[in-house]
Amino acid sequence: MRLGVLVSGTGTILEALLAEGLPVVVVVADRACGGLDIASGHQVATELVDRRRFGGFGDAFERDTFTLAIVEALERHDVDLVIMAGFGTVLSQPVHDVYDGRIMNTHPALLPAYPGWHAVEDALAAGATVTGCTVHLATLDMDAGPILAQEEVGVRPDDTVATLHERIKEVERRLYPATIRKVMAAGVGTKEDNR
Ligand code: GRF
């Protein structure tokens, strides 16, 4: 089983996956980020599919063309299972054509509560006393695929976005690798089975 990890940020979740010894064969990023440095430090192959080459972050962004480039990067490394770990671009249909049912994500809230990019802010702003994280299969609809695992994290009265997000990430660094192992053990097969 060959794992490809998609990152955009600091990559601490990626680091936890590598520390767990998961078979990560490539780390793909949509921008220059700490996750690429962590991959290089672990002698894992990297691919930078820079969004700026596909219209950047505004209305001109060519999502399908970008998504195809991500798929090509994953296929260059014979990836079987795609692991999103703080990836900042919503991918479109071409990735689901190839990797349907083989894309996992971790989200810093108890879905379906607080989907989207600002899950931790939104939980705090709503005055939630409990939030958490969700590991799920990614589908075309953002943060909406089948839930595989969830764990609660209590909100403290003095929490900021940073302190709460860090406590959630501590859980994600344990729950995500454990859930990936379960998916691998359940026999997701190789990508060739999707053809
Ligand atoms: C995690 O909280 C993940 O759920 C969210 O982005 C964060 C990634 O953190 N989508 P890091 O860059 O791995 O530290």
C-alpha cells in the first residue's frame, strides 16, 4: 500500500504519520510550505504543484487543470491511498475519477458541525463547550464524506484559536494514523482495483 500525502501548511500531522511509520511514498503540496521540508527531512519524495501556475487564489484559478496535475503527481509515484493533511485546495472531479473511496481527510471539528476552513474559529465564536476532530473519506462535497472516526476535545474558557487548535491537533496526530492503519488493514486494495 503506497500513501501520498497532500499538504499546504506546517505539516505537523504529516510528521506524525511519518513517525508512525506509515508507507508514505510522496508528499504533494499546492504551495511552498513547511510540510515539504518535513518530507525532505525524512527522505520522502516531494512534488510541488504550485497553485500560482494555475491562476492562483482568485477567480482565475483553474481547478480542474490543477486537480489533474495533482493526480499526475500522485500517479507518478503509484499512490494507492491519498491522505489530506492540512491541504488548502478543494480538489474537483478528476481526483475522484481516479481515487474514489481512497481519499482521506482530517478536519478540526466534529463534522457535520463547523465544516470549512475556519472550523476552530467557528466553534469558539459559537460558544461551543466541546469540539473535536473528524477523520473521514473525502468526496466532491467539502467536509461531507463518510465519517470514519471522531474524538471530542473540550473547549476551555480561556482558549484562543491557537490553543484550541493545538489541542485538537494533538488528538489528530494520534487518531489519524490509527484510522489510516484501520483503513489499510480493511483491505482498500491497490489503486488498480478502481479501474
Ligand atoms: C489540521 O488541524 C487539519 O485538520 C487541518 O489543518 C491542520 C493541519 O495542521 N485541515 P498541520 O499543518 O499538519 O500542523
